Amino acid sequence: MALILAERSSPAPRPTASASFRPVEESTRTELEAAAFRRLLEHLRERADVQNIDLMELAGFCRNCLSRWYAEAAAERGIELSKEQSREIVYGMPYEEFVKRHQTERAVTP
């Protein structure tokens, strides 16, 4: 399946121009953002030991959020993805398989 990158409803603010920064064309910016997104997915797949609940508590999003945003971006472009399909794109495997392999019980502390 091809990777779909969500466009923002409003463009991200551009960094202030400086001697060390030159603005890039929109297509190049999109390519850079897509590359960063692919690297984020790769990193999350490599760090399967990091639980979604920990991501939510520390960063305010998790793998499931990414898969939902991915499916929403696809839907905005007329591409229908099921929840399972978008999760497989983000997790790199079927969700149920990821859970069996990597999800752990959370210890409850008093």
C-alpha cells in the first residue's frame, strides 16, 4: 500500500528566514515531511517495547492515533481504508499480531 501523508487544514508556520535557512518548494517540503513520517513509523516499529499508553501519557498521541489520522487523510482524498488496514500500515503488521508480540500488562501502582 502506498503511503499517504495528511495535509494540514492550515499550513504549518514557516520558519523565520535566516542566513542558515532557505525556504524550500512546497513539493520538496511535502517530500521531507513524508520522509520524516516514514522514519517515525520505522522508529516506532523498532521500539515496540514502548507501549501506546506510555506514548499517550508522554506525547499525547500513540500508534492508534497515527493510524486514525492516516485513514482520515485517505478519506479526505476519496480513498477508503478500514481501521485494520490503517493500523497495519502504522504497526507494520496486523494489529492483533502486534498486540500478541509486544503489548504488556500495565502494572498498577498504589
